[in-house]
Amino acid sequence: MKPYTRAERVGGLIQSALFDILLKSIKDPRLDPVTITGVKMTKDLKLARVYFASSDDPKDAAAGFKKAHGFIKKTLAKELDLRYMPELQFLYDESIDYAVHMTTVLEQIKKENGTDPRSTDKE
């Protein structure tokens, strides 16, 4: 049995190629502060869900992806040489925002209790 499925391998290829395209080919300022955090492929390889994080407003980045969608898909098709180029769906990755929120909550608890809730030391 292979350690990775074909969908995972194609997703990795798409993520790597997208990184290069964003870095070298796209000049849209809305996509400058964007990082591709992951690509999830459906098993039939027809849809690629591209997750991104942005230091600016995610709605601006989504608009930038919408405008550049055709160019990105065409460029990916040339680079990847797949039999069928999957449809691209760009989604904001909320996990980073959630991690920041949880860190803030833990810090607030620490201040209120005067202890570090993450410490495992028992007295």
C-alpha cells in the first residue's frame, strides 16, 4: 500500500506550484500578504480546495483569487501537465485565527488565576 494517495500527491504538487505562481507571476497587491496553508483534493481529483491565510482582510484576498482564477488555473495546467485540471476553490483557513484566539484565552486565564494553565508541574 502506498503511503500517500494520489489525491494527496496532486494536492502537494498544486500547493507547490501555487506558491511559485503567487511569488513570481501574480502582481495583485491583494494577494501579496497571502500564504497557501494547504490543498485538499477530492478522491476523483476533480476539485481542489485551496486553503489560504492572509495578514490583511481575507475578503480582499478572496476577491484577488476570484479575479486571478482563470490565470492561475491556466498556469497550473501548463506546469502540472495533468490529464484533467481540477476546479479550484479558494477558502480562507480559519485555523490560524482560532489558534490566536485560543492563545489569548489561555493568557487571560493565566492572568486571572496567576498560574500557567499549560504547566504540568504538581506540587
